[in-house]
Amino acid sequence: MKEKPLRLKISPRRYWWGTLLAAALSALGMAFLGGYQQSARAVADLQGGYLAAAAGLVVLLWLLEAVRMKAILFLLHERLPVKDLVQVNLAFSFAAAVTPAASGGPPAHAYLLYLKGVKGEKAVAAVSARTLLAIASLSFLNLLIVFGFRHDLGLPAAAEKLVLIGLALVSAGILIFLSLCLRPKLLFFPLKYLPGKIRGNLNRRVEEFSSFFRSLLFSPQKNILIFVILLSFVYWVVFFSLGWVLARALGSPVAWTIMAARLMVLHFLLAYVPLPGASGVAEIGYASFFASLVPEPASLLSLVAGWRFFTYYLHIITGGLLFWWLVGRSRKIF
């Protein structure tokens, strides 16, 4: 009897509650910094030309993310147009933004790729590789900052220690993840307590996923793999340039290296906050990290509001619309 292909599923309901919680916490964070009316006026303080540049960087980020996933899928012998990948990436960014520590992002990402026609095990392998590269590249950049530029950045001692602890945890997590992916038999021991039919099916799924993941990671097309790795670093460079553009819009003379480096450290630390998008904590954290980099308190509120809009709220709005549209279409198909 021919085995049925893997069919991925997610429960959209959890994302409703995450959206409401993220919105409430973000509103409280902005209210703590200066109130709703001041927050609205703060965004208006940003100069139009710089806002256009920030919007251009956001579009570039969407394209970079799509090209990176297209290259990863190419290594798995899958083809999707950039248009579809932009839709999928925006929709999955919404799922990541409204779940604690972005935990809902990878499952939604794999599910949405599956809806676009990518085989289930390949979708999981592609998302695993993309997530691994994103985390590893950001961790490497933070390691470089803490050991190479900490005296210039003036980071609090507590922040440096937290980064080092986080790097140790991430490194251990990456090693464990790779061990399980490349040697799937390590997962078979806990599966042996399941009923025979279910165990056999899961074993085959895990073996197939591992096969796809190994073929991607050890692909003979090294030039494509190197391109994907380079894109992971380019993505972060563009992402953290947003903060510098917004600071310049407020008349701050801060150097790009200082602004980008501080943003990298803070973004890395906020990843451990068990709240959707680290909402509330993120707004206050950005304000404390950048208070010395802008000319006056009103400008600080503008910087925080602008940064969160372009890197978080915009993804909730655009990604949310695409997420519900794609999930709604899938119900009609299946």
C-alpha cells in the first residue's frame, strides 16, 4: 500500500490570542514611555525622506528573505516563484510575531510552504535550515561585537554577561539540533513506547526529513550554499540599518556601527523574552539602550515608535492579512 504524503496542519486560533496579547503589551509599553498621543506625534516627527528610505529597506528585507528561501528550496529540488515566497514569508513573520519567543513561526512557515506545494518533509527541512542559519549568523555577530567592540559600545556589564550566557545556550542548542537531524536514530528511543504502526510511520518521516536536511547541508552545489549563508549575514546588516536610518531622521549623528551593534545585542537578548514579540519589554528596552544616542526625550520616543513600526507592527498588519488569506484558501482546497 502506497504511503500517504505528509500533510501539515496548524491551529489558527492560537494566533488570535497572541495578536491580542502582543497589541495590549505593546500599547502598555508605549504608554509607559509617553502616552498614546505622544506616540502618534512621535512618528510624525520622522522626516519623510528617511521614512521612504526605511520603507525601501523593509521591501529589500522581504526580497532578501524570499531569495534566501528560494535558494534553500533549490537545493532540495523544489521551485517556488519569488511572489509566492514573499507571501509565505510575510505570513509566517506574523505567526512568529504573535507567539512567545517566535515559537509559532517555524511550524507556520513549514505549513505555508506546504500549502504552496512543497512536500511536507522538504518544507520542514527547508524551514529548519533557514532558522538554523538565521540564529547562527546572529549569534556569530553578537560574539564578534562582545569580544571585538564592547569598549566602543559601552554596553552594561549585565548585558555582556547575558549575551555570553545566551551564546552558550544557543551553541548547545545548535549542536543538539544538528545531532538529532543528522543522526535521527537518537530520536527513535523515545518513540519505541508508541504503538507499532504509529512508531513505524514516525520513524519513516524522521528518516526522510533527515535525508532531505543532510542533502541540503552537504549539497555538492557549494556555491549556492555559500550564497545562502552570505544572504543570512546581509539580511541582518540591512535589518539593523533601519535603526540607523531612523536615528538620522531625528538628527542624531550616531555612527552606523554603534547603532547597528547595539541593536544586534538587544535583538539577541529580546529573543529570550517569553512574550509575543517581547512586546512591552521591547519598547522599554529600546528606549533604555538608545537614550544616549538621540538628542532629546521626544526624539527617543520617535525612534522607538518608528523602529517598532517598521520591524514589528508592519509585519503584524501585512503578514496577518496574508496569513488569514492563505489559511482561508487552504480550507477551500482541502
